[in-house]
Amino acid sequence: MTHETKAQVKLRLGALLDAWGAADMAGLAGALAEDVVFASPFTELLDPQGLACGKPEVLQRLHLERGRFEGIEIVDVLLGEASLVVLLRAGETELSCLIEIDDQARFRRLIASRSEMTQA
């Protein structure tokens, strides 16, 4: 991650969000490590822990969650050595996602959380 600028990371994430929005699961699959783990409060109805493990299960969960986040946009990206935090907005919902990256620049861990935005 240290070799990419914030703008480059935002472009790459934007392309992944576009693939997700278009249900391009093959496009998403290339960005995920085989042993990827995804945790999200939005999948609790499917799994009490909201946890999906392995590329096939994570892709299935991402596909099921697509409809909840139309118009999702990247608000900010915070870069680390082998991880990043992405702040997202979808309508009135604000999301943050901690993403760990493997040595091949694929997503290895995705930990999502949300909070309702307050009107100022």
C-alpha cells in the first residue's frame, strides 16, 4: 500500500465498487485472496456473527448485499503499510471498512461497520 497514492487507491476502489454495483462477481473475485474473511453487520440475518470465510462465500455475501448500497461513494481513504480504512456513504448510511491487503495486493480481511449519519 505504501507505493500507491491516496488518489490511486481511490480509483482502484472505485473500480471495485463499480464492478460490485454491476454484479461483476468475476471482477471482484480477482481482488480477493483465496482465504479472504469478510465481517459485516449487514449479513447478520445470514450468519449470527456476520462472518463469511473464503472467496466463494465472500462473493456470495457481497452479491446478496449489493441492493442495500445503491449510490455508494468513497468519502475518504486512510492508508497504512498493509491495510487501509475506507469511509463510504450510501444515502443516509455511513460505513467504514478496514481492509487488510496480502503480498499480492489482494483483499485478505474486510471488516465493515456502520453508523447512521446525523443531520447538522
